[in-house]
Amino acid sequence: MAYFYCQYNNELTKTPLNVIITLLAQLLHGLDSTLSEELVVELFPGIARGQGPPACVRRLIHLVGRVIELYHRVMIVIDGIDECPLELRRELLDFIGSVVSEIKARILITSRKEVNIEDELKHFPTISLDYEHVNLKEDMQKLIHEEFLDTKKWGRRFQTLKDEITTSLILGSGKNV
């Protein structure tokens, strides 16, 4: 498994190049160390001369494919692709398409609703959390109820306020009771 979390406030996590290099490094790290070292020398011949990994997204996609071939099954998770700037997002979406169609790895992508992301990923199975507020309300009520069962922690006086506190917490979450 390889994963990456894109953060809007961290420049290093918003470029497709860094996303792919990080995923590639994690995949290489998961291999036997001898095989991994040999593969790094083969895939990155410039490393011996002090050069870093290639700066070409297409080349990196090819390298990810080569490394994934050494695994029985690979899962890649990229969280928050909507955090990647719009002008750079195209390369990241191309990478995602390649991973699924050419490389044959499983991939999980999380994102807020964005038109270009939805358009690009429309052929992939999706799970929308738009209507999860009903389940969220029930989950919150169960969690709060379980929390208040600990009378040593909360004392008896909180028990009389339990319903009022539960309602306030759920309303404060932005979800209607």
C-alpha cells in the first residue's frame, strides 16, 4: 500500500511530481531491500551520479508501473486531490487514470466535489457522502450515549443534562437533529 495526503497549506504536497515520487518511494521501500537497491539503480541510473529522480511525470508513471509489477496486489490512496491547484491537477488526474487502466493497481481517491475531478473520474465507481448526514447524526448520538454511560467520568449531574448536551453537540456539528 502506498498513500499520499494533499494539503492546501503545504506546497510540497500539492504537486503531481511530489505525489508520484512519494508513492514510488513507498512502493520501493516495501520491496526486499536487495531487490529495492538494484531496482533503484536500474530505474534511476542518475542516482549513482548524484542526480535525483526524473522530473517528468510520464516517466515516473512508467516507473511506478514497473515497480507495481513486482507486487501481487497494490493499493494506492490519494487523499484530498482537490487540494492540488487546478493548473497542476490535470497531471495528477492523468496519473490516476494510468494507475487504473494501464498499471492495474487499485486506487482510492478522496476529494471534495469539483467539476473537473468528477468529469475525469466519472467512469470509476464512486461513493458520495452528500447524504451521510442522517448516518452521521445516528453515529454521533450513539457515540455521545456511550460516552455518558461512564458515570465515574461524567458524574450524575451530567446525566440530567445528557439530552440537552446531545442536541447541542449535534446542532453544533452543522447537522440537524
